[in-house]
Amino acid sequence: MIEKADQIFVLLLHWLVGFLPAAWQHAASVVVCVAVIVALYPALFAVAVLMERKGLGRMQNRYGPNRVGPFGILQPVADGIKSLTKEDIVPRNADAVVHFIAPLVLVVAVFMGLAVLPMGRNMVLVDMDASLLFFFAMGASTELSVFMAGWSSRNKYSLLGAMRAVAQMISYEVPLLLSTVSVVMITGSLSLVDIVDAQTRYSWGLAHWNVFKPWGLAGFVMFVIASMAETNRSPFDLPEGESEIIAGYFTEYSGFKFALFFLGEYVGMFSIAGLGTTLFLGGWSSPLAVLSWVPSWIWFFAKVELWICFFIWVRGTLPRLRQDQLMNFAWKFLLPMTLVNLLVAAEWRFVEGVWMRWIVGMVIVACAFMLMGRWGMRRERLGPRSYRYAE
């Protein structure tokens, strides 16, 4: 019974495609899986938006949505209908074709990344040997869509927002990639399925998650920080600097096109949270051996939802950084720390003795953190602030 509950979606898929001829079953299973992903994550997007608005309302001592439906739970439906019915306005001088394609490129890229995430035992759409590389290749395509949106609008504020967004995404994509290299070094595979399988072992009832190791904990922290910057989440939401550049690269978008950007941002959050869960939190595996009876897909989506709740909590807590703080943190602190973490992973691989591995790894991480912190946050002489005005 427990095995059937764990594999209920796999069994249901086999039952559905079983009515078709054998030659069509593989193609039909792919179509069904794609349809499920395309339907599931927009539904989770609606729930996440409601959670965020309710949660931020609680944190900021104000009401969240409370008008549409009981306790405001139908507000995402109203927002969706509003986006579908609003007028689609395109600037007169805009490149209409690129302006139209940009949000589609963003949405397609983030959904393509979901194809390689193992969302449960035997629940992955495409299992390839280099699935991690494929995920990052699809993620890099979002930068192209952001620049397309800003450039095609023929608006200086949109272009400035796009350039700032691309600079931020490229800067934090480097430490994001390097923070995952330590997992690849220890696992010896670029397959996300193999990475999860390597974390499903148990010792004294506790799972061998990568986050429970010095290099894994350090990589996990840096991955979380870089993922927030990569998805333009607070406190790294500078591309949408409404006090400076209106609304960033999608200033000239309205109606359903704007909704597609909004959808792409949140599905990207789910995607990066799923990748972090897979790399560091055991994917669909349970933290304790006694909880292995819980279906694997429940574990995966529970971890992703906790990750989203953490993003919401950070947004309601921390203020936005300045642009110079953002870039300095990426290149002067986060990038060197990821390189140091690769040394810790190599030490873990080649040093003999479990206790010696822990001691050496923790010493390297702690010393690098203190040195980078003192160098990157050194005290500067701050005098009276002076203002200059254009003549």
C-alpha cells in the first residue's frame, strides 16, 4: 500500500497510456507529463502569490487580500481574469515582434528547466547524464529574454532596467554554478537522479544529505543567496527599482504579457528551489529513515514550499541593497567563498578519517569567512554627506 501511494502518479500514467498502441505509448506519456507540469506549476504559482500577499500582510501589520472569496482565497482567480482582459498596449516605436516574443522566451526557458528535476521516485520527465548542465543552460536563456524586453520597448528606463538585471543575473550566476560544483565533485555525476540517489543512504537513521557536511552546508548557504539574486528576489530585487526606473525591464508591458513575466519569475523560483532541494536537501528522500513511508513526491514539494516560504520571509524582513553593494558582494565575497568551498570538497574527498575531514573542512570555511568578511566589510572613513545638483 505504501509503495502504491509513493508511485501513484507513475501507475496512473501507465494506466492511461496503456489504452494506446505500443508504438504511441512513449510519445503519449511525454505529452501527458508535459501537460501535468504546465498545469501544476501555474496552480502552485497562484497559491504562492496568495501566500506571499497574506504573509507579507501579517509581517507588515496590514490586511492581505480579503475581498474576493472566503478570506480572499479567490484573489488569484480575479487577478488572472484581470490580466487576461486588460488591454495589450505596445509602444508606437517598439519592436513589436521582439516585444511579443520576450515573455514567451522567459516562460518556455523556466518550464524547460523543470523537465530534468526528479520530483519523486521514478518521477522525472527527462533523465539525462548531464541534466545539471541542461538546467543551467535553460536558466541562462532567461537573461536573453530580459534584455529582449528592455531593448524592444524603446524606453530608456526599460533599457536601464534590463541592463541592470542582466548584469546582476550574470554576476550571481557564476557563484550559483560554482556552489554546485562541490556536489558534482563528491557525487561524480552531473545527473540529478544520481545526485539524489547518493543522498538516500542512512546512518543511525539520519539521511546522508549534502547539507549535513561542511562543504555541503557552505555550498547550500551560497546557493540560497545566489538563487535569490538570480530570481530577482528581495533584497536583490534591484531590476524592479520602482523609485528609480519605474518597473524595470517590463515597464512597457501590460495585460497578459505582464502576467507571463510574473508567472516566469515565480516558476523560476520553484525551479531554483527544486534544484537546491535536489542538490543539498536529498531531493525526494526523507530526512529520517523512520519517515520513509511518506510518499517521495510529498517530501519534494514540501521542501520546495518551505523554500518559497523562506523567500517570502526574507522579502518581508530585509531592505533592498544598493547596486554597488550588490555587485561587490557577488565578486568580492560570494565568488571567492565558492572557490574556497571547492577546496573543502577536495579535502573531504582525499583526507583520511571522518573526524579529520570535519575538522579541516570547518577550519577552512571559518577562516575564509572571517578573512573575506573583514576584507570585504572593512571600515571606511565616512564624512558628512554632501549633495550635488545639476546646474
